[in-house]
Amino acid sequence: MDWGFIFTASLSATIGISAIVYCLGAIGLNIQFGYTGLLNFGQAAFLAVAGYGLATTVTTLGLNFWVGILVGMGATVVLAVILGIPTLRLRADYLAIVTIAAAEILRLTLRSVAFKDTFGGSDGLQQFSDPFYDLNPIAPGAYDFGPFKYNEKAWWVIIVGWSLVAIWTLLVFLLMRSPFGRVLRGIREDEDAVRSLGKNVYWYKMQALIIGGLSGAFAGFMLALGQSAVSPDAYATNLTFLIYVVLIIGGAARVFGPILGALIFSFLFQFVDVVLDQAVNTGLITFITSTQAAQIRLVMVGVGLMLLMIYRPQGILGDRKELQLDER
Amino acid sequence: MVHWSVTRIIALVVAALGVLGIVAVVAAPANAEGEAVQGTLRELSSAPVAGVTITVSDDSGFSESTETDAEGVWVVEVPGPGEYSVLLDEETLPDGTTPPTVNPVITTADPGTPRFINFRLGENERNVQTRWDRAAQLSVEGVRYGLILALAAVGLSLIYGTTGLTNFAHGEIMTFGAIATWFFNVNVGINLILAAVLGVITAGIFGWAQERGLWRPLRKRGTGLIAMMIVSIGFALALANIYLIVFGGASRPYGDYDTQAGIEFGSVSLTPKDMISMVVAALILAIAGLALIKTRIGKATRAVADNPALAASSGIDVDRVIMVVWISGAALAGLGGVMLAMTQQVSYLMGTQTLLLIFAAVTLGGLGTAFGALVGSLVVGMLIQLSTLWINPELKNVGALLVMIIVLMVRPQGILGRRSRVG
């Protein structure tokens, strides 16, 4: 076992593309779930419409890259409104079922043969990310900073991605100390109390869904650009679950919860993968194959989510009293 | 901290052994995940036919050939969902075998799942088919699918009604029943019918272990319902991947009654196993319904679902009722899994893929009511099958999920639910 390599590889993944995607997705979920108490289980759908909005505009319609970004953001807002109108009046568990169903409807549609000409079927779409990489000021080559070893393209994704994370974190910080943020938290704690103060709860929830969805949209852009491709199965329900795990590790309803969660989760996810892979390849573990080793990670994510919700639902940064999620 | 009682530890050990039992015996197979066209070539006498060339091709130039192996099995991985033409090379059939009447077969590969093609050698395929014939056939298939959904939905709905838990791990109980039955049938070598009985019992024990080892302790320590729901999501994720590790990614059939010739009733063709499983499902659901109405424990169950606090104060042992609901609900879901696997083979994702449809059925009927779940399931099953008259089969689940969302907009309490249930 090469522990030096294991730690370098894991540390390297800590700031990588998937950490950025989880982080931006979790920031959106934090606004919806953490602050407002909306159980949005369709976050993957927001990532998908943004990524596909961009890719379809550029690849299928042949329009400008920035038009694609606008289309992606517009599509996210539309999705939030369509999803919100029927569901925001419903109880929390119904909202969860409907959002998860909506995400699945979207994925099956994007994947279908019927729309293959537009969305590319199960292969998805490629060749839309060149304008993004053309903006890259870094000269081609590999750049190492301590354990972080990436080429110029990956560094460009990392710089843009974490800048977006910084902007969104600042935005959430400012929003949540404003009167608007107090109303959202009030809705989470006691909807009827807020309503009796004359606030339009429905409209506040809708705004939370839209803003959180937009943060998810940027996660979708980064995922699409980082891989230079969109494919329907990258936006499966599992993605939403992983984002939930990230948020809950860090601590819901905390400004820095998503960032901390994304860093820790990405490190652990890679760490387990590399350790198991090495253990299998060096013959330390003989009863599983390396494919199974990769699948064990998801078992651990599932068990981890259970243990977190049971023993520490507030995560690392959260306040247990603030998150008394319960309704019946 | 949680108090670890002896029964709870036993429950956890039983749950772990259930999983490990499968680990020990199932050899890890290749994990073919994705679209494929495959089948088993057999004569009417069900003897496998080996060495026959089968070619799968599509319009865009994809074409791949394979030969059936000693068991008559053939698999062609295809690049994605879509329409494929499957041609059996009649020159390569052994002498004396009548070639199939329909050749090539045109088929549609669904996303992420293999498509099974059975060439019927030496038998007259029905020359299908008017739209009404298809509608009749699809209605019967819809009822069959609806009954399967109902088996799972009744348990989900009653668990929700009695404990308030929205159980996202219910689909995994279906898979558990199907895999346990597969293990008894294929690995141990018991006849499928007996294996199914054992599998259903195992699923019931799995339900007992879950309630004893996980859900009851969580309720006792006052975990919120939303938190429990997220716990069930984690549980589902873990279980599905454990199945993937121990059972593998491929779909596998049961050892008995795998391919059967259909029997014609007018324009409807049904295999004997379909008929028997429909009758069994209907009977079991009727028994469950009668038990809910007539027996003491059934009445108590409905009382707890209606108002747990009132039921407890009138002397009903709520914990016992919930335990009975878990055991019977899991056994029913396990049976649903076995029946689903008889039509589309056993796969580690089968329950996960059905979960949203079960939710659709339960929501349609009204969360928390057993009879609503039954009605909702039949509606969803029919809807899914009949919708393929107009829309592409790959999108049939989309239709059902859309209807669920529309119902929630118009009548959020469902068909048989009461308004007060939705806040």
C-alpha cells in the first residue's frame, strides 16, 4: 500500500470538478432545504436542465455559448416554477416524492430515442465547451502545487468553479442576514406564524426554489463543462442523494456547510476508492474485485447518510436546535 | 444513547445474515449494465438449441452477430435504446427444427434494461393485430402489472399510515424477495413455487428485522419523520448497492418456467405462469383486505392508521400492530418482487426502478389507506400498459409519473383519501 500516493490522490480530488459540482449543488439545496425546509429531491433535475440547456443551444441549435448559458439559467427558472406551482402547497413528504418523480421524468425524456436528434439519447451531447476553454489564460502544460496536480484545462475549471462557489457563498451570507432570509427561516420553523404576519409564504417558497435552483444550474454548467459532455445518466437520482450527503455532513442552514461538506466528502469518496483499489490490486483483500470495490463506496455513502441522520443530523457546523425537522 | 436490547441485536444479525447468505453462494458475475438484446433459444420441448447465429442490427448501421451457447443463451449488447431488428439465421438451425414464423423480430430496447426475445420455433405466432386486440392484450397486462404494484403498495401505504414513515427503501424489499427466491431456486435447487414461498417468508423476516433493528429504535428515540425518511433513502442506496455487489449487474432468470408458450383467449395471449401469478396475487390481496376488515388485528391496524394516539389510549398495542404491518407488508412486497422477476427476470435494480410507480399508485389512492393503494395500483398498471398504444414504450413510466403530479395538483388526497391528510 502506497500511503503517500493514496493521500495525494485523495487530497487532489478534494478540490476537483466533482467537489465543485457537489458544493454548488449543495449551496442551492441549502437555500431550499436548510433555510426554507423544502425537501427538494429533484436537485439533479436543475443540474440537468442547465447542462442540457447549454449543450442543446450550442450543439443542436448552433447558437452562441453565452446564449446557451442564458438558456440554461432560463430553463432552470422555468423548471422551478413548473415544479413549484403544484408542489409548494403540499406537505413535505409529497414534495419529496413529486420532485424525485419530476427529476426522473426529465432524465427519461432526455434519454429517449424520440428526442435523440435534440438531446442525443443515452449518449448525450458533446462539443459545446470550446468557447469556455478558449477563455483560459493559462498556457498549456501540467502544473503541480503540492498534492494538487492538474493540467491547464482542469485548473481553469477549478479556478472558475471555486470562484462561483465564493460568489454564491457570499450571496447566501448576505441573503440570509437580510429580512428575506429571516422570513425563509420563519417558514421552516412555523409556516402558519409567518402567514399570520401577512407574508405570502407560497411566493417566498417559490423564490427559495428558484434561487436554489439557479445555484444548482451553475453546478450543472460546471459538470457539463468539466466533462465537456452532458449525458442523461450523470443526472440520476443518486446525484441528488450525494448532494444531500454533502450538505448534511457540512451542516444544513450554515453558510459554510456546503463547502466543508464538499471538501470532506470528496476526500473520503476518493480515499475509500483508492484504498480499496490498492488493497485489491496488492492482494490484501481477495474476496472482492476492484469493480465491487467501487460499488462498496456507494454502500458506505448510504450507511453514512443513515448514521448522520440518526446521530448527527446537524452535521459538523450545524445547530441541532435549529433543525427540528418534523411534520405530521 | 440507544439501548441495545438482545432482540435488537438478533434482528440486526438476522438482517446481516440474510445478506451474507446470498454473498456466500452467489458467484460474482460480469456486470453488464445497460441496453442489450438477449434471449434463450429453445425448442417447444424446451430443449435448448445451440450454435444458431443471431444478428441484431438497426437503421444507423449497427450490426452484431452472436451464436447461441450450449444452454441456448445469446446476448448482444446494443449501443443504446431504440429499435432493433433481430434476425435468426435459419441455415444454422439444426435439421428437423421448424424455423420461427416471425423472423426477423423487430424490438425496442428500453433504457438501461436488457430486452428479451424468444423465437418460437415450430409454432404459429399470432398474426397481430388490430388496435382493439392490442388494447385487450395491454389491458390484461396492465391488470397483471397493477396487481404486482398493489402487492408492494399495500405494505408501503399501511406502514405510512401506522408509523408516518415514507419508506424509500420499500422497493428494495421487492428486490430482496426476488433475489432470495432466486437463491433458493437456482443455488439451492428448490422448485420455483416452493422457493417463492421461502423467499416470501425470508422477505417477511427481513421486514421484522428492519422494524426491530432500525425503525422501532428510531421511533423510540424520537427521530423526526423527515429524518427517518432520509434514513430510508440512505438505507435504499446501501441495500441496492449491496445487491449489486452480491448479485451482480446482470439480469438473471429463475430456473423453472422461464419460457412458456402463451395460451390464446380470443385476442389475448397469456402464459400459464402469468395466469397463475395473477390469480395468486388477487387471492392474496383479497385475503389481506378481508383480514383488514374482519380480524381483530386488521381492525386494530386501521385504528392505528387512523389515529395512533387514540388507538393506544383505547388499549391497542401499537407496537405489535406496527410489527404485524411490517412483517406482512414486507412479505407482500417480496411476493410482488418474485412476480415481477418472473416476467422481467431478477435484477438488483428492479425494486428501485419500481419504487416511484408504487409511490404513484399510493399517492393516487391516498397515502395511508390500504384500499386506496389497491385501486391506485390497478389504475397505474393499466395506464402504463395502455399508454403504449399512443406513446413510445420507453416513455411509458413518464406518463404514469406525470399523472401522479397532475392528481396531486387537482386532488392531493388521492382517490380514496380524506382531505385532512394533506397539510
